[in-house]
Amino acid sequence: MKRFKRILCYIGTDSSEAALSRAVSLAIQNEASLTIMDVIKPIPKGIAMIDPATEADELQQIMVDEHEQSLLARLAEYADTAVPIELVVATGDPATEIIRQVILADIDLVIKNADGVPGLGGTFGSVARSLLRMCPCPVWLLKPEIHGQFDRVLAAIDLDADDHEHQKLNRDILDLALSIAQSEQAQLHLVAAWGLWMEGPLRKRMGDETVDQMVTLQQMKVRSSLDEMIPSGMYDDHRIQIHLHHGDPSEVIRSVADTIEADLMVMGTVCRSGVSGALVGNTADTIFSELSCSMLAIKPAGFLSPVQVAARV
């Protein structure tokens, strides 16, 4: 698998050994460079009032230097890997600084631990959620308890949409999931939820018999879209187990992920509608809070991060 050239691993304050190990392994597989990054809080400007002899900027640099030394110590065991490694310690908001580094260094993959606290917000914390919404490159969020290779990789796609943007995103999701499954010698599963627009109100107005016929036609259309996306023989070297269900995307995705005990889910975020669009807003929070596996999220082609847009103003 040689899909990434510049990988960034965010360490942060949590236990990030799983993310660091995965990042180094991916860098070796992809012959990629690796940036190890941490972000610390800015020193309050009022600190000079406590000790007039010490400038806030001086204290800030001391903290940066200490964090750099800490990162160097953690990287000692990877000294023989021959992976080009750069250390970056920034100050400010973690998600914003990570995205700025992504844009500055043309990073094509961010890896970090899922930073949620069980019982206090679910699987993914605030930094992870911000990256999923705003980071222009793929974001790989790892569950610390999932070690070693992945046994089951799940690709979530949107077959209801027929525009070019969604179709390309679907292909990108499947290609990336396949690449990872092959690399990990894992089972590859594909989940797609489909439905008839305004099915409930239509049943009240038109009756079940008519709407059932419409649902059948929609199912045939979705199945045809899937056959076009995965033509016979295209992935014969790695059999895909398909889960095509009629229902709410968020419920279908979570149910299939739990049923197959997925280790990693590959999906798209920030599109206009369908499964990908459902991953923005309240539905996204529901999925992120209850998902029990690691996630690799990718953006559609041409996505502009709000951080990037702000930087251009």
C-alpha cells in the first residue's frame, strides 16, 4: 500500500502509543515522511505580573523545548526505521494548529487516537470531531484498545446519490478500504443504506401498495448502482461482503459495524446528502458517540477547510 507520502501523527496529552506505532508502520509501508506533532496551550500574557523578570514568550519557548525533548525520547525506539521524521510543537488550539500544519506541509494523512472519554461524550472527543469536519486530508482515528492488525474493515458508501462528487467519493472510499484490507490481510465489508425520499409522508398520501412499488424500484436502482460500482471481476482477488439495507443511514451503519465487529470503518464526510451528508450535524454526533471501532474519514475532492479559507482572507 503506497497511497500516502506525508503522514502526520498527533501525539497530544493522551496515551498515543497505538497511533504512533501505526503511523511509523504506515510510513514504512508507503515510503512516506512522518511528522510527529504536539500542540500546547499558550502561556497567559498575565504571567509577567507574577514574575516580572520572566517574559511570557521565554516561558513559552521553554515549554516548547521540553515537549520536543519528550517527543524525541518517545521516538527513540523507532530510530532504526529509516523513516524521515520531523518534530513539530505548536501553541494554540490543537485542531486548528493540526490543520494549519496539514496545509503548510501538504500532509495527506492525519493519524491520532480517538480522544473521547467513555461515559463523558463517547468515542471521539472535541479535537477528533473538529478534524473530521474541517481537516482537508484523510483523518485516521484509532481506538487505543485495538492493537496490531485489523481483522475486519468496513467501507460505508452512499448509493442513493448519483452526482459525480458522490460517485468519486464512493470509489475513493472503497479503493482505500480495499488497500488497507489487503495490507492487513483483513476481511472487507461494504455497507450502504438506502431509502425512498419522504417515504413516510408518501405512504400516508398514496397508500402502501403504490409506495411499496416505488420502494422496489428504488431498491433495483440502488442495486444497479452497486453493480456498476463493483463490476464482476473487479475485486476478485479480495472478496467483498456486502451489507445493503433499507433504513436510516446512521442506524444501518452502526448496526452493521457492531454486528460484524468492525475494527476500522472507512467513510466520507462533509457532502451534501445521503450517508456522507448524514455525517454532519446531529447525526454525525450520534454516530461518532456510539461507534466502537476506529475510523478513517475522507473528504470529497475539492473540499476547502474553513481554516484554509480563513488563511486566505
